[in-house]
Amino acid sequence: MTQAIGTSRARGASKLMGIAMVTAALVAWAGAGGASPADSASFDGAGPDTGFTIEAPSEPPGERWTLARAVAAALEGSVDSRAAHARTVQAQGGSLSAWSGILPSLDGNLNYTRTKRNSVFPDASGQPVAFLQDTHVRSAGLEARTNLLSVSSWSEKHRQNLLVRTARESEAEARNGVVYNVKQQYFALVKAERLAQVSRESERLARDEERRAEALYEVGTVARGDVLKARARRAQTQLDRIRAVNQVEIQRSKLKQVIGLRPDTPLAIEAVLDENVVLPDSATAVSTALRSRPELSRAAAAESAARAGLFGARAKRLPEVTGTASVDRGRTKDVEGEDELSFTSTDWFGGARLTLPVFNGFALEGNMKSAKGAVLAAEAERRQREVDVAVEVQQAWLSVREAVERINVAKEGLASAEEDYNFSKGRYELGAGTFLDLLNSEVTLAQSRQSYVEALADAHVAEAALERAVGERRY
């Protein structure tokens, strides 16, 4: 009995000695290079040397692109903004052409006529006598025509001016849409790069945990199931890191497409996210959008243009007065045999014409009905746009509010995770906690950072969506 007790005590002492040796080795390893993420100089995925090398993807060469530079490049090279500007130029051309029904037209002409006539006349004795007549006529004229009274022409000019305004508002809406697409994709790339940093940090922590589990398993302090779980977790974090790094390149390619760059063009951005997200008043945002949104201004201008078209169609029933005035000055040289006659003349002409449509096969009635239908359609579209914009602004405002709240919650969670890490680190240094508890707190810290990055990126995208929905700022 005494011998058995001695043998049991010897085995226990041997096991305790093994645990002490493993603990001392872990303490020495931690003191040499086991710095935590909180002790790192910056949050970039770099960690202690664990024997494994996790290389960060190389940054594309060249100058870094800021958000302002990306927006400027997209506005200059975007197909949507160029097409919208082309439609504005076309509308301006139509407005310029509408002056033709109001301003007088002036035509000039130069004429030259030469006539030769050979005649044979009998003289007094009855003998034939040849007679040659050569006439030269040179003249220059100027003719002016104008509508003295044409209500429909003035109405058409007003309608064309409103169409120019419509095109300009459409161009502003298109440019705002391009800016939103750039901001959305820019922050998507920033988010992908920051999440790639978090994934590399998670993989580093998983490899540390796997290495510690294998060391503890060798001395018999943990079961093999813990080692297998550590390996599975390391493999999963490795897959997450591969997907995250590949997602960075996918988002980078999409940003190049939005900006209008060639696929082989280097593109590096400033992966900076701040908490400066402003949440305006909801009612103020809606009222501002209803007042300054380019889409609503375009709908209102289109409705006014349709009403001007209806007035112009009705004005076709009114009489129109047109006036013409012309002057011709000519010089005639007439050579008859040996005689030559030359003279000049000036002809003046002026007139006015009153036109009153009586019946033209129901063309006027048909045009008025078509114009009336266009007014009803434009009015319905304007009202629906007002409802759509109000709902869009409200939804965008709610998204910004949710994003701001997520930032606060994520920030609080990150502070708790850092405090938990510091607490676990202190317990480990005092010998009251295990190293696995310290690593778990580091994993929680990395996950909190991931949530914080996602909240910041989503907040900036939501802010850009609200800016576009309000439409107060134009690019």
C-alpha cells in the first residue's frame, strides 16, 4: 500500500514537472515574441513571429488615389455623364432653332442674265437686213421675311427653353449618380482591404492556437480533439483570408470599371475610414430633396414644357401675320447693232399677309388632344417622382441612422474586447489564467475590429446614398 502511494506521487510529480516545463517554455515564447494585437504599432495584420509567414498582398505601384480624384476621373470619363451632356447640347440646339419662328430671315441674291437675239428685217427696198441685239442684266437683291404676329412661335420657343432646363437637370442627376457609384465602390474597396487585414490577423491567431494545442498535447495536458479543432479553425481562417484577399482584387477591378480605367492600370487607394458621419434632421432632408433634387426639377420642367406645348397647339387657331420686304437693284446694258443703251433700276417690294386657319382635317384638334395627354402624363410623373424621392430620402436617412448606431455599438464592443484582452493578459502574467484564454480574447478583439470596420464602411456608403437622395449638392 505504501509502495502504491509512492508510485502515484511520483507519477503526479512527473506530470506536474512536465506541465511546469511546458508553461515555462510558453512564458519564454510569449516574452520573446508573443506581442498581442493591442501592442502592435498599427492595425495592419502584422503579428509576432510564430514560425509561419503570412504575407500581405503587394500594393499596386503608383500614386494613391483619393476619393476626390476618383470622383473627378469618373465624371470626366463616365459614359453616362457624357451622354447626359450630349443630350443637353442637343436641347440647346433645339432652343436656338426655335428663334427661326420669331426673328426675321434675311436672304440675298445676285443675278446675271445675258440675252442674244439675231433678227432679220426687210428694208425699204425689200432686201433682208440682219439685226443683232445683245442684252446684259445684272442685279442684286435683299429679301426679309418675318412673323409679325405668331403666338405659337413664341410658345414653341418657351417650350424649347424648358426642354433645355430639363436636359440640364437630367445631366445633374446623372452626374450625381456617377458620384454615388464611385463612392459606393470606393468604400467597398476600403472595406475589403480592411477586412483582409482582419482575416490575416485571425489566421495568425489560429496558427498560434494550433501550435500551442500541439505543444500541450505532446505533454498530455489536452486531448487530441482540441488539436483537431485548432487545426480545423486554422484551415477555416486560412480560407477566409484567401477569400478576403481575392475580394480586394475583385472590388479593385470594379472600381476601375466605375472610374473608367483600363484593367491593367495600377490603382491603390487610401484605406482610411473615419467616424465623421453626420445624421441630419429627417424632415429637413425630405424638404431639401423636394426643393433641390435634380430629378424633381427635371420633372417639373418637363411638365411646364408639356403645358407650353398645349398652349402652342391651341394658339394654332389664332391668326398669324407675316410680312415680307425686298429690294432689287439692277443694271441693264442693251446693244442693238451699233447703238448701246445702258440704265439702272431699283425695285422695292413690301407686303403683309394674314392667315387664319379654318379647317385642316382635324389636325389642330388632334394636336391639342395629344398635347393634353402629354400634360397629364407629365403631371402624373411629377407627382409620382415627389413620392418616390420622399420615400428614397426617408429610407436613406434610416440607413444612415442605423449605420451611426452600429458604429457606436461596434465601438463599444471593441472597447470591451480590448479591456477583456488586457484583463486576460494580466491574469496570464500573474499565472491565474491560461494562454488559451489570452488567445481567445485576441480572437474576440479581431472579430470586434471586423465589426467596427464593416460599420464604418457601411456608414460612409449610407451617407453617400443620402447625399444623392437629397440632391442638394451638384457635381
